[in-house]
Amino acid sequence: MASGRTIFWYVMSAAVASVIPATALAVPVVPNFTQGSMTSHTETTSRVTETINSIDYATGWQYSVSGSNVNNGGRSLSPNPTTNTVTVNPLGGTEGQVTSTNSGLDLRGQNFTIATPGAAFQFTQTYMGPGVTNQTVIQRVTEVTSVTDTTSIFTQ
């Protein structure tokens, strides 16, 4: 029977030893440096392209006749009105077609002759009908570069 008690004792000793909590020991962590620095460099570039398309157009007409030693056979100096359609396609690849319908003048019926052949004469006829009088296209490219340099210094 003595041998039964001994086996029992060893089994109990192992069971009790696994229940006793063990205390954990910590080792302090000490940094390995005394000072340091960190540097960063950032560059940002933006590019903006602007197109300005300005179109001036007349919606009516201007007509004038002047002179000396000239006649028109007694006809009216006011030509017959007509309707004109003007379509403007902008330059520079910019979208925005403009179409307008305006009144104009039909100058085909005008017939002026010199009143006294061989004598001095002067004759001026001007007509400016509806349509584009001026177009200005401005393209502007703006490029902005931003540079940021940052340095951080730290010590223990």
C-alpha cells in the first residue's frame, strides 16, 4: 500500500503547482537614441488653361452714299431691305456656335453713273451689314508650383 500513497502524492504535487499563479516581471524599455530629426519635401504643381472667346457682331446695317458729279437715274438712295442669316463658328477649337437672323440691304439694284463725263467726280458708297465685326481669342496658361519643406527635431 505504501506504493499507492507515493503515486498519489506525486499526482497531487503536479496539480497544485499548475494552479499557483506566477508573477510577471517587466524589463523597462529605454530608447536607443538621444535626439533625431525628420525632414520632408513636398512639391505640388497645378496647371490651368483658360480660353476667352469674345465675338462682336452687328445685328443691323449701316449704309451711306456721298459724292459729286454722280447720279443714280432718279432712283431712291435707300436700297431694298433683305433678311440675312449669320452663323459664327468660333476660332481656337472653342465650342459655342452663334446664329442670328438680321435685316440687311440688297445693293444689287443700285446703279450710279458720272453725270458729266470728263469732269471731276467723287463717289463713296459704304455698307456694313450684320455679322461679325471683331473676334478676339485669348488663351492663357497658368502654372503654379508650391514647395513645402518641413524639418522636425526631437530629443529625449
